[in-house]
Amino acid sequence: RSELTGAASASAGSAAAADASSFSTTTTTSAAAAASGTVLLGQHQVLQEEDVAGEYRPLKDYSEGPPDGSPPCSQAIRDCAKALGTPLVEESLAEVGLVTQSKMQSPSNRAIVDAFMRKAKQDDGVATGYVAAVVMYTFDLRLVGDCATENNFYSRLNVAVRQRKNMADMELFMQYLLGALYALPAF
């Protein structure tokens, strides 16, 4: 038992030393970055000042859905995909439209959508946009072309949101997507 405790202590000591050395490296890098206008979010995530400029808005605030009079979700997808550099957008949208139409015609899905729309006092166009946003987010480009997984909309969106890059260009899509996720019934 003392051997295990000793080994664990030595291991914990090594881990603490590694953490301390990585902290000092980050601190040194952080001081240099501050002078150049760079913001460090961790060891590998570096943002330029313009990437984080503007008013901070927590992602949960997007769950209210798109404001009244917003462009349709298809336009939000196009704008977001352009900012992300996602390939095969029009081909994806054609397929997403078919899947969305199918989902909206399903009686069980329709019941969920209708219940939420009554509660949220939203119209059917927003409901269709919510479904389209979820379908686009989960859509695999390999269904319409020969693409690597990292070119998928969801993959590129995840990286951009994690890095908080191009958030203004993605805001409307995020309102549709997070509004849709918020609308899903709890299980």
C-alpha cells in the first residue's frame, strides 16, 4: 500500500510540476501577447483583438430565436457558411430543404413544433427555420459531394464558435439553431 501511495505522490508531484511549467509558459506568452494586442484563451487558442472586439453576448442569449422580421433561415445559413468557408452550400441547402419538408410533415414532429410555437407565439416560418437550422447543423457533406469531415458545416461552426471568430456573421444562424434546441422538449 505504501508503494502505491508513494507512486501516486510522485506522479501527482510530476503533474503539478508540469502544470506549473505550462502556467509559466502561458504567463510569459501572455505578457508578450498583451503587448501585441493578442488575446490568449489557452495554450493553443490565439485570437487577435479584432476577433473579440465588440459587445460580449453569451451563447445562451441566442436561444430566444431570431427577432421578428429576420431573413429566412436559408439566408442565415448562406451568410454563416460564407463566413465559415463551407463548400457545397447550395447543394447542401437543396438536401436540407427536402429533409426539413419531410420532418415538418411528420405528425409527431409537427405536434412538438406546434406546441412550442403556441408557447413562444412564433409563426410557422420560424418553426421551419428552426428545423432547417438543426438539419443543416447535423448535415454531412459526404451525402452531396466528396468532402472531408472537417469541411462539414457543424465542424467549421464549432471551431468558429469556440474561437469566437466571425460571430456577427453567424449571429442569425445561431439564433435559429439555439432557438430550435431550446424549443425541444425536455426528456
